[in-house]
Amino acid sequence: MKPNLISTLLIVLLFPLSQLKCQTIYVSDTIEPGTVWNADTVKVIGDLVVPQGVKLQINSGTYVEFQGYFKLDISGSISALGALNDTIVFTNHNTNAFFTDTLSAKGGWAGIHLHSSYSSPDSSIFEYCKIQFAKKFGEYAGDIMGGAIRADNYGNLLIRNSELSSNMVICYTNGVEGAAGGAIYCKNVNQVRIENNIFLNNRSFDVGGAICINPGCHTRIDNNTFKGNAAMWWKISGGWICIGGSGGAISTFDAFAYSPTISNNYCFNNQSISGIIYTSNPEAMVYNNVICNNYGVGFFDGHQGSVTRIFNNTIVNNYSLSGGIEIFSRARIYNNICWGNERYPGQISDQIHLQNANLGYQLFNNCVEYGNGGTNSIYEYPEFISPTPGAGLQYDGSEADWNLSDFSPCVNHGTADTAGLHIPAMDILGNPRIIGTSIEMGAYENINIITNIAVNSRDTESSGVFPNPGHSSLFVFTDIPNSGFQLFDVSGSLVINQTIIGNELSLDVGSLEPGTYIYRIISAANGNTAKTGKWMKIF
């Protein structure tokens, strides 16, 4: 009996201990299958290799500290899943001279390299991570791409809800393949998703201050904040100082194949010459972005054959030689606000720079201060809620409120016919688009101003809702048979989604909270929005 009792006690005691984190572990060399880092601190004392077929799992709250210039080299996969209040941190133990010494990799670690697994079904994921002080310095065509994360010839990469800050790639020599992607670099990656992250103070000495996406990648970059990043190079020639660089926040390039979606991003106080967001793709989608108080043109399309769509962006108060948007392409530009982008203090040039555009570009329904906005454009001040008082880096664009006031001429002044224009269902804040007669210009939809809303009866309207305001019952009517009906709360959440059988729909809405709701009636024939409006629920 005694030995069995001892065994039982050992099992009881050891089981909970196995769930506790170790205080500190030291790692290097090759990662074995089944490895899980569940320590308070992981000290990396040599280069690490994750072989093909092996997954490294890092649990939330782990602090990964590189003790020297070491790399995490992954041809298998990594799962770094932190939590909202328990992040995973990747950093260097000694960051002295990280920023001041730009002639070496001093103060940094060598970053994470994902490669050689393009056909693998596995994905690598970084969620609720903080990745900082990775640094690369070298010659052209060397390992000077992706300060924090470099992925090439790889399967799937997901980075979300994370912070990538103070990462850098440096190169001063001449050549073809230079420094690219201060924080992230991808090439030939099957799927790339970069969502809901913060990019702060990352730097590339050429292309992509925070992110560089090169050929062969299916990419979506959505709902990120970019602040204080830079993509800049300089050299002295004939007594002149020449400067350049592209994509202070984001740079994408794929001349013949894939095009990214870049949407719902905030870009403040970044620096570059050729675009805070730069694309050179056949048909990128760039919409619902707020690009304010940067050094450089807000958006630059560099692909001469591109038919990229640039729409519903708010591009304001950038210190720029080329306004808010510059194209070398046949881009389609609509529903944007380009205002206050200054060439020199007080000198404002054309806000959409078309000097190098190719024949066939389309331009309509924009709000511009100077120059050509295209057909149905306006040239009146947009009336933001609380903008910055001027252009350039001296003002913090993130502290402003770029929502449109109720008096803005941009409200309901976007294109009236949205068919085929790829207008998203929501604005940058998640509010429903096309509230009222038309979509707004810019990244924000004003949900306070509604025109042609339904009245308390159906005498004067062909489609609508009543009673309005209402209490426990809501009646929907339309002259378009078998339409769809959607009701959103003010946060943009869909609370009702029904099909209207015939021409009428009766709904019990007694369980909904009192307040303001937005409705949409959608044509079953073409999927277009036939009517939008505001409905009030009272007690």
C-alpha cells in the first residue's frame, strides 16, 4: 500500500507543476519536434533552427531575449500565440547604439527567417506579440530584408494584434536588391495576412519602412496603424545631397501577377519620398485609409500598366512634392479627400498629381483643394471634426479627429452609382457605408446626416420602414420584390439580416436596445443597395 500511496502523491504533485512556467531557460541549435516554450524568459544563446515538419510553439507571456546577434531560422513553422494582456516579446538583451550606429548591426538581433516551405499546408502565426530591436546591416543582395520577419518561398503567414517597433534594415552600397522591409519582408509567400497591428519607428534605408511585399504573394494588409516609420536613402553627388526611398509605411511590388488589398489603415508621421503607401501591381485595391501628416506623397502608384483602384481614402496635411496621390499608371481614383498636402510651407500643388499618368486613368467624385479632381468633384474644405492645424511631421496626425462634421460638403457627395466600384460594406470605423443618398468621400461615413429617410407612413416612399421612430414592431416595404433587409446598430454590428418575401416584411424588434439603427434594402437582382436610412427605436 505504501509504494502505491507515494506514486499517487507524486502524480498529484507533479501534474500541476508541469503546467507552471519555468523561470528561465537557455536555448540554441536545432529545435526538436514537440518543443513548447512555456517559460517566463527564454534566453537565446546561439542561432536557432526549426527544421521542416517541426513546429515551435510559444505560449503567451513568454519573454524571448536574444543574447547576441542570433537568428531564428524556420523552414518548419512557428505558432506564437500571446493574449491581449499577456503578450509574447521578442527582443535583444542590449539595445545600446541600436539607433545611433547605422554602420553595423550593433544593438540588434538577427530577426526571424521563414523559408523553404511554400507547398506546406502549415501556417506560421504571430498573434499578440511584440517584436522589437531586430536589425540587419550588409551589402546589396545580402540578408538586409525584413528586420523582424523575413518570409520567402513560404506557405502561409499571419501576423495580427501585434506590435512591431524599432526594427531596421540598412545598406549603403549600390546594387539591385537593397534594404527592404524595416519590420516585415515577404516574397513568394502563398498567403500573407497582416491585420490589426501597430508599426512604430521601423526603418528601411531604401524600400518599405514597415512592410515590403515583393512578387509572388497573395496579400491583405488591413486595420493597422503605422507611425514614425521611414524608408529613406541619401547620397552626395556633385556637391548635391540626393534623397529617395519608397513606401514609408508599405511598399508592394509585383509587376505581372498578384495585387494586394490595402485597407482601413492609419498612417501618421511616416517618411519617404515616393509614397507613404507605394504600390507597383497590376490591380491593387487601396481604400478606407487615413494618411495624414507624413513626409512624402500619401499614395504613389508606380506600375505604368496598373489599373489599381484608389478610393475612399483621407489624405490630408502631408508635406509632399506631389500632392496627396501621384500615379504613373491608369489608376481609377474616386471618393478620396486630398487636402492641405503642401509642397513647401504654404505652397500647395495639385492634390492629385497626374503629370506622369498614362492614358486611360479614371478620376471622379474627389474632394481636392487644387488641381483636377475629375468629374463630379468638389473643391470645398472638407470640414473635419478636429484636424491638425498644418502639414508635415511637426503635427501629430494621430491626435486629430478626421471624421467629417455634419456640415461637411463631402457627406453624401461620393459617387451615386456604386455598381462595379468594389465599395466595401463598412467604413474605417466599421460603420455601414452608403448611409443616405450616396456614399461619403474619404475614409469615414457620417452616420448623423441622413437624407431621404423613411417617414411614419408609406405614402410618399417606394421603399422604407415604418413607424419611425418605433417601439416593438418594424414594417419594411419596397417596390423591389424579394429584396434583402439589413439592420445595423451604431457600432456597425449587423443585428437583423432577412429576406423580404414579396414586397413587405414584418419584424418583432422588441428585444433590441433603444437607440439609433441604420437599415439597408438590397436588390436581389444585382446585390446593389437600393435604399439606406436611419431608424430610431424608443422605449
